[in-house]
Amino acid sequence: MLHYQSDVMMNGAILLALGLSWYGWHRADALFALGIGIYILYSALRMGYEAVQSLLDRALPDEERQEIIDIVTSWPGVSGAHDLRTRQSGPTRFIQIHLEMEDSLPLVQAHMVADQVEQAILRRFPGSDVIIHQDPCSVVPREGKRSMLS
């Protein structure tokens, strides 16, 4: 829709410049041409900036990071989480997180919980590349780790 609006505005400006020139204001054509040229340059720079930004890696927005934390920390069997790392490269989100789980949880069950958390994240962020590491609570030092629950 925005593309059509700019076309209508530019065509309207051209018609207005022609009309003003017709009625004796001969500088209107040059002024409107200059204005249209500046607008085209601005649009090209804006589109170029947006294209380059989509190619660069960047961390996910705080709102999306918080959604990931909420999904993970509310999951049954997860006592906490830390070391959330996110980035987006083009259309793909990359999400890495460490889950803190009870020491007594059998490995098979810990693996199932991690798979369920991964599927929940993928439902919310389809097409993401998710890596989950499981840590027993006893090996997670409280200092130096950025726990998501504290």
C-alpha cells in the first residue's frame, strides 16, 4: 500500500508542477523535480538500510527474549535457566539456553523435558534453530551465572 501511496503523491506533484508552470510559475517544475529527487533518494537509502539490517546478525528484541524465558521457566521439571543467547540472521532465529533440572531426574526424563521445551519454543518461533543444554541444579553455581529466575 505504501508503494502505491508514494506513486500517487509523486504523480500528483508532477501534475501540480505542470499546472503551476502552465499558469506562469516556471520555477515550479524545477522545484518539484528537486523535491521528487530527494524523496526518491531518501526512499532508496531507507530500503537499502532495511535490507542491510536484515542480513546482519543481532540479538532478539527484549520482548522475544522475555517470551523465551517465560516459556522455559514455567515448564514442569525445569527449576531454572541461565545463559540465554539469541541472535537473528536473516529470517532465522538462533536460540541457546541452559535448563536447570533436579539432580535426581533420570537422563531420559530430562531429555524428554528438554524436547518438550524445544517444541514449545518452536511453536512460538517457527523455523528457529534451538539448542538446549540440561544442567543438574547442583553443578550450577549461583554466582557468575545469570539465572532467569532470580
